[in-house]
Amino acid sequence: AQSVTQPDIHITVSEGASLELRCNYSYGATPYLFWYVQSPGQGLQLLLKYFSGDTLVQGIKGFEAEFKRSQSSFNLRKPSVHWSDAAEYFCAVGAVTGRRALTFGSGTRLQVQP
Amino acid sequence: DSGVTQTPKHLITATGQRVTLRCSPRSGDLSVYWYQQSLDQGLQFLIQYYNGEERAKGNILERFSAQQFPDLHSELNLSSLELGDSALYFCASSVDGVSNYGYTFGSGTRLTVV
């Protein structure tokens, strides 16, 4: 079965600082990987996705993520955080075969300090 | 606006009651997914429909049921409600029945059972 672990429940960074949110997945083959962002009272918005090919993926709002097969990781990064990035971030894994629904991690809540 | 419409946005009801949540997928999307988001369980996949047929089932209770209609909108029925059913219920849609491209989420229905 596929699963996702986001080890950090809550992260606080200063505005302008760099950000890295961790995501580890468990899946028997090459997975499809996603990062979503959820602002308070809103639904989830897709930031970026990885299917295959280049392991560094660019997304919206200046985010990027790197797929590392050897570490079963798909960490989300941003070089300079803005106050508007404060939200909850979810990593998700999908499979080509078998269960078709995305499995989500428990989320990381990002707080941005002025 | 993501293009996925969920109604109502908020619902307050008493224990033992039955409610229906409605979702209209993004134009052109054939698949609908229902997720429950609660503080202690995170985002849990409930059920998926593709072009009117049930495609996958997750952690959906027997008290819960869903269907997708010919016009592709979907309804999630929750019956014999318990306090623990209080949560955010999200609908998401995708163009096909697999998770390759990620999902588009609605803004959710917040259900409060009192």
C-alpha cells in the first residue's frame, strides 16, 4: 500500500528566509507525487507534480520540489518565503496501478514571521 | 474559483440525522473523489466515481453512501450522524479515472454535528 509521511507538523520561518518541507513516501514502484497547499477556509490547490523525467520540478508561486528515489523523498522548497505563503502544505502520492485515489500526508502547517 | 462547486458550504445538524452534500465537478472532468478532513485523521479518501460508476472505495463508513449522476454531479449521503462525523468534506475531480494529473478540489463543506 502507498503511504506518505510528513515529519514536520508545524514549521515557522521568517519572511524572506528559505523553506524546505519534508515528504517521504512508500510505494513499490515509481510513484506520482504531488504537493498541495491549503489556505484557511479554502480547498487544496495543486502546487506541482512529478511523474517521471527531470527530478527537479517547478511549480506555481515560486515553489520547487526534488524527487530523490534513493531517499524516497519529495521535499518542497522555496528560496524566499512571503507572508502569503502561510498555509498548510500536503504531500500526496498516486499510483499507476492498483488503488487510484491519491494518498495524502498529514500536512505541515507553515507560519511566516515578519 | 477552481471550477469544482460544493454545496452547502456549512451545515449544522443534530446527531442521528441525515444530510446530503453535493458536488459539481470541473467542466470536462469525468471522475469525482470524496475526502473527509478532520483534525485527528487528516485527509481520508472516502470514495471515487468515474463517469457514473463507482471506481474505488476508501475508508467510507457503511452509514455513508454516494452516487454520481448522468450529468456527472455527485452527492455524498451521510446518515445516522454522530459527533465524530464533524469534519470538512471535500470533493475533487479529475479528467480521467486515474491519479496521474492530480485533482482539482472544491472549497469543501464544513459539517458540524451537535
